[in-house]
Amino acid sequence: MKVLTLVALFSSLSAGDEQPLDVVFVIDVGHQMAEWHPQLVAGARLASYELSLDDRTAVVAASSSPKVVIGLNSKRDELSRAFQKSAVSIWAQKDKPRLFDAVALAIKIFPAADRTRKRFVIALTNTADTQSVSAPTHIIEQARKSTIAITFVVIAPSGSTYGDPQLNIPRRIRHFNEDAVARSFRLIADRSGGEVFVLNLDGYVLGKVIAHLKGAD
């Protein structure tokens, strides 16, 4: 698990040709995420500027009945619209989200394995999954078969401060057991080639995630 500030999270990219991305964002639309959706919607608009013409994105809403909000496409403006549509649905949610089931659905969006593109699922949440029927082992098997790396972004609550000791930024944590939440995702992330981040949210988080993926080996 990596615990970092957004400001210091991702280094700048080196120049040169980049493999195009296929990224499916899985957004937790459970009621506990209500305070964060405005920042995510705003961040999606900024993130679109990190996308190249060849990059493709999709969005899945992780509710009690996960669904595809928008399929894989290269239209930049569709990303923020899909996040906005997902945010609206949060107010209708009464049951707990099924995040792992949404991740399993996201994997099915990708076409047949294509090694000419980098392929990722990025799941954004602030709580562990206790409702899904999809087993982590099944998700790992399907992700590896399709060469898809699964990364979880755990959003820390207001009042928490995350720092990077390597950058001499102090780390303070208040009222949030980030290890417990992140630990529940680590098996899937590690075995699929993804990562787990615990982040303070700002409007730049999605753009920084995309920039990081572009620089990933």
C-alpha cells in the first residue's frame, strides 16, 4: 500500500511515445461517498486533458446493482458526463455498494486481450466491500487472463492528512483506519499488477491517476 499526498503522488512523465490507455473507472456511489462526488465530477473534467486521442475510458457505477454508465470510448467530454450521471444516482442509493461485483463487470467491458494498449480498472471508494458475490480469486483470474491491472483509490475523510516520508512530508491520520480498508483490496491489486492508494481528495486526483498510468511500465 502507498500512502501519499496528491501533490507529491506522481512524478512528471518522460518525453516519448506512449502506449494508449484503456481505463474503466469504477465509482462507488454508496451514500457514504456523497460528500466526495462533487470533487470527482470536477476532477473528471480536468482528467480529460490528460487523455490522448487514442486513449479510451469507460465508467461503471458501483451501487447495490452495478451497471455500466458509459462504455469504452475515446470522447473526452463523455468522461465528465458519465461521472456526473453517476453522482446523481447516489441520492437514490439505500443499500451498500457491491464494489467487487462492479470491478468484475468492468473487466467484461474490455475487448479481447490487446497488448498494444495499457489496460486498467481504477476503483474509487472510501469503504471496504462487504456485499459483493464476486470472489477476489475470480476477479484476479479474469483480470490476469485479460491483462488488466486493477488499482484501488481509497479516499480519506476530511480532517485526515496524508504525507510521504520519502519527501519529508509529515503524515497524520485522524479517525480513519486506512490500513483496514486498503488491506481488503490489496490481494486483488497485487496479483493483477495494480496498486492501492490512500489519498486526500482534490480536483486533480483523476488526472494524476491517469498521468501515473501513462508512466507505468
